[in-house]
Amino acid sequence: MKKLSLPLIVLMSALSVACNQVEKSTPQASKDSAASTTETVEKNSGPKVMADAATIIARKEVPILCYHQIRDWTGSDSKGARDYIRPVEAFKADLKLLADSGYHTVLPDQLYDYLAYGSPLPSKPVMLTYDDTDDDQFTIAAPEMKKYGFKGVFFLMTVSLNRPKYMTRDQVKQLVDEGHTVTSHTWDHHSVKGYKTEQDWVTQIEKPKKTIEDITGKKALDFAYPFGLWNREAIPELKKRGVRSAYILSTKRDPDDPLYTIRRIIASGYWSAPTLYKSMVESFH
Ligand SMILES: [Zn+2]
């Protein structure tokens, strides 16, 4: 079911990257990272006031990469599927290139505070996200990130927990104990655009959030839309259920609700590490 829509996402992703390539960011701007937008940090006088949507949109975007499976391709992997399977050596090269280029990983708590309140981020921030609960994210991605002191964000579909080839609950708990963030990507990967009843929201949003919180002992406040697909009607439903931010793919953000349309790009299995790096720099500005 989730495989069927994948080519569509790839196409959307490719189009968006292509569009973004027209607007070249200056080397100055990409080097400057978040520093230029952090001088407006609120003074410690009284409660923090959340920035309005226009201010949030105007902040420099933090690059966010979206990974799925991390393993070598096999003969039975279809052409379409390979976009979502990052070969192990390519993944290792990605992290090395990011580390060698001076990037620091950030997590949703930091990104939220930066976007909503202007809190400072480390220089050259990047977010590494992993969707769909695949077990190689635990066995390959997590140890590789550890080499560089990187932390990642794991968006789980909770239906897959403890199933073969997916992460177990114990592994999820270990990721959180090691400082990574684990949060929700629905129960079974149905798009929010198709929810018809209150029960759909309970099944796909409320229960998975609670399941993850029960496993990790931490709040699961952030959310990634399956297939990156969202609509304006979904946003109040997410807010009502305690979701404070939501991640899309490389389509346009909602000017009125940028915290619920945070952009990511898919780390295509076909790209070399330098191509991924270039796409990242060009897509986020
Ligand atoms: Zn997914």
C-alpha cells in the first residue's frame, strides 16, 4: 500500500528540487547557517512569545534529510523502490561529508524553539530523519551516527513495531535512551488526506502518539505526514491532539502554518553523497 504512492513522491521531490535549483543561494548565505536569524532571541523577561507565521517563514530553513531503508540493493528491488533504499556505503559517505563540512545535527525540540521563538541553533544545523520503522535504521544508521556524535529523528508507523525487518519496542527505547528522538508517522501509513471519521484520527494520530510515549517515556509532539501529503483541514486536527509540529517533503510550506509544514528532502538511493549534499544546499535557503 505504501509502495504504490512512492513514485509520486519521488516525482514531487524531483520537481521541487529542480525548481529550487533555479534560485542559487550564495556561498555566503549557506555558510552563515542560522546565525543571522538568531539575534532576535527574546530577552528573559516574562513568557516567551511565539513568532507569527511570516517571521517563521522568513527564518533561514534548516536542511532536513529523509531516509527510509539503509541497505544495499538486491536484484528484487524495483527501480521505484531504489529511490527509498540508500546503499550502506552511500549513507556512510553522507554522514562523513556532513561531518567534514562542519554540520551539527539538531532535533525537533531545537528546531521548534528556533522556528517558534528564535532560539539559537549550532552552526551549520542539519536534521537527519528516518521514516517507516525499518530495522536497518537501528542496526546501521544509529551506530554510524554515533561515530560523529550525530542524533537522528525516527518517525515510526507503530503497526510495524516488533514485526520482522522492522524495529522492536526495545530498540526504539534504546534509541531514545541514546539521545535520539522517536515520534509518530501514523499507525499504518494512511495519508491524513483520507481520514473520514473521528475514529480515523484516533487510530492514526492519537493512539500511535500514546504508544510511542508509553515506550519511550517522552512526549511525541512532532509528526511526519505519510508520503509527505497534507491538507489544511488536517492541521487543526493535529493541533487538537497535541501535535506541535509536522513534517512534509519538499513541497511548498503553508504560509499560515509553517510549523505544520516543515520541509524535508528524500535522500534518494540513486544519488552519490556529493549529489545529495548539493541537492540539500540548493533546496533549503
Ligand atoms: Zn513513510
